[in-house]
Amino acid sequence: MLEIHNEKLASIEQIQKGFAEHGYICSRSIATAVYVACHLGKPILVEGPAGVGKTELANTTAEYLDLPLIRMQCYEGLDEAKALYEWKYGKQLLYTQILKDKIGDLLEGANTLADSMNQLHRFSDVFFSEQFLEPRPLLKALREEKGCVLLIDEVDKSDQEFEAFLLEILSEFQISIPELGTIVAGVRPFVFLTSNNMREMSDALKRRCLHLFVPFPDSKLERKIIQARVPHIPENLRDQLVSFVQQVRQLDLKKQPSVSETIDWARVLLLLHSTSLDADLVRETLNVFLKFEEDIKAVDEQLYEITRHALKEQHAAE
């Protein structure tokens, strides 16, 4: 479990404030999940649409707590060798060659076959010792002396077999290596697992984690996010683009614009020295936050209406 010895984890409000200072504007539910997970030493399974800040939550937590971030990107076919450890086969092969060249010296004084075998057995365990071990993200995280933030990103892309492999780590924070024995974390890593809901996670994995669903933010929160990430954007333009994106998300699209894409759009509008939305400007920049041609066409059909509503809403707020 992470050492809780400073004011950074003293309260939910403190976490919200600290995250905001690092540019991550989070809701109270997110801050609550981080607070509880830190104090209970439990992993957090973060689910939600792509681009709402799930990965960034782990990054910000590492920055805020001043801990190293160890990230493992999941994919189909990911196995133990890539996630936990593997042996340095090239180094083992080189050692084997050296041993072969020195075989005469090593067997000096051995008068029988049994004596020769005993002499050779003295070197067999060396091949599977620490000097030949190549740690991967999971093992590195367990070995961090002062703790770390472990991000298991897009766990829903991995196979069910790998998900089952994770259970020992998520419940006991230990792993078993046949040649070396059981390795237990001295300080439990703070674990985030992210999922875009490509497949359902097992009940066994969910039982070991706190669950956090991060939806698209409401208008108020999204305005705060844009202000934090694009601080020089004019207030009226910020409100207009947020209103526009909020309306677009209500349409039947193949892919809803994410928060990260809203931020990108805000930066593009600022780069173009825009002070207010207009239909022509929006049409020219739709591809910044819409990634499919059919979505661009669907929004373009209602472009004037959505733009007019965004401007009207912004004026009403004033």
C-alpha cells in the first residue's frame, strides 16, 4: 500500500485541487475513487469512452504523487513473457559457449561420470538467476522500492487468459517465478486498469478492483477542462465550442468527439486567431474532432442550426 504521509492524499478536495494544478480537471467521483484506492491499496478499473481522460488520470496521479509511472499497453496475444519477465537468451547462449570453452578446466579432477555431472550441476542454476532476468512492466512495478503508479492500459484488448494471469498480482501484489520463487511487492503499486469496453471484464477481475466509469463531461466541467488545457482561448469562444461539441455528441455518430479532440479543436481555433464560431470556420475544421467521413457529413447537414444554437446559448449565458 502506498505510504500516506503527506497532505496530498488528505482529502478528496485536496486531490481535486492538486490534480487541477497539474492540468487535470476531475469530477468529485474521480477524486473519490483515487482517494479510496490510495487508502485501501486497491486497483482501479477505469471504464468509459475513448478520449475521456482515463490514461491521463494515471499520468496525473503519478505526477501528483511524485511517483514513477510504469505503463503496460495491452493487445491481443500479450503473454507473460512480455508483461512480467523473460530470460536473456542471448546472454545465456554466450554463457553456454564460455562454459563449453572452459569445460576442460571445470572438469579437472573429476574421475568418474558422477563427479563430472556434479561439477557441471554447480553452474546450471546460474542460467536462471537474476543476472539473466529481463524484467517487464509488471515485475518492475512490484520491485519499485518507493512505490509507483502502474498503468495497465486498454486491458479489454488482451485475451481472457492474460486477464486470469493478472488476478494474483491484483489481489496479492505478488508473482511467482518458478526458478526464483515468489516475489512480493515491498510497497504496493497504485494500479490503474483502463478499458474502452471492447469486451466485458470478468467478475473475478472486477471483484479485485474499484470500479470507476468516466463519461463524457457535462458543459460546465468541459469548459473548465478547456480553460485548464488551452488557457489563452477567449471565454466566449470556449463556451461556443463546448456548446457545439455537446450538441454533436447527441447525434447518432460512428464516433463521438472525445475530450482530447475538443481540446485539439480549441487549440486549432486559437491557432487560426478565431474569436467566435461561424459556420464556414467550423466546416473547415470538422476533421479535427470528427474522424469518419460519414460523421462529418451528418454534422455538416445540421451545421448552421448547431452553430446558431451554440452562439445563442453563449449569449444567453452572458
